[in-house]
Amino acid sequence: MHTNVIDNAPATDGRQSETALAIQRGVGRLFRRQGFAVVTELSLMTGRRADVVALGPAGEIWIVEIKSSVEDFRSDKKWPDYRLSCDRLLFATRAGVPLGIFPDDAGLILADNYGAEIVRAAPEHKLAGATRKAMLLRFGQAAANRLHGLVDPDLDGLS
């Protein structure tokens, strides 16, 4: 019996609003068009979970923190920790959120369900070699495990 891969797509964990998911989709489209691979909701070595991690063609690692409203941005104080796990840190938001609330020392993306645009480039702060290797392993293992989960979604039920 043939199963459509779309039907087996990983479910969201319920923490993201519809608006945040639309921003996430647009960000993913932007990065894929630029030759990046993307993993969402990636656990970092710090114990935090990044909304979007993008791996570029030259091995660069960018993290995008999604903020769908002013309240969302103001209530979250953990994003500075993400700098320890990437070469560039960006925020992504939607039209209607005042762009001036976001820090100048991070990039800025404006996104919706259909695409995104980088409106401010992110400054580069290169990762140390050991941190880059650890992030590449996390990224690769997460991507491979999620892909395998599409092929064998019942794996967790096996003993």
C-alpha cells in the first residue's frame, strides 16, 4: 500500500500559534531558495530550542527566532543564549509588528505564509570549531531522524 508522504508529515507540538507557523513556513521558503537546509524546533546544547536553524551552503549556521507580536518579543528573554550556537542570529516577524522593537545587533526577517525577506542583515560572529561540529551533528541527526520518522512513524511503538 502506497502512503502519501504529506500525510506522514511531523505534527506541530502545539506550542506555535498559526501566525508563528506561517512565519516559520515563509522563513523556510526563503532559506531553501538561498540554498540553505532548514530544521525547525532544534534542541541546542544550552537546553534551549531554536525556532529555525538554517545550514548554509558553506557550512554556516543561522538561527531564527520567531516573534509574532510585541508581547511575544517582550515576554521572551532567552534569545541572547542562541548566539552561542550560531554564526548569525535573526528575528522573524510578520507585517504589523513594529520592527523597531528588535535589537540592532541581530538580523531581521519579515515573513508570511508564502515567503520572507531579510530586511536587516545579521552581523556575523563565527562559531568555534568544536561548537560548529556539535551543531552540525545535532542538525544532521535531527534531520535524519525526522526523515526516518516519515518512513517509519511506528518506530517508537516497537520494543
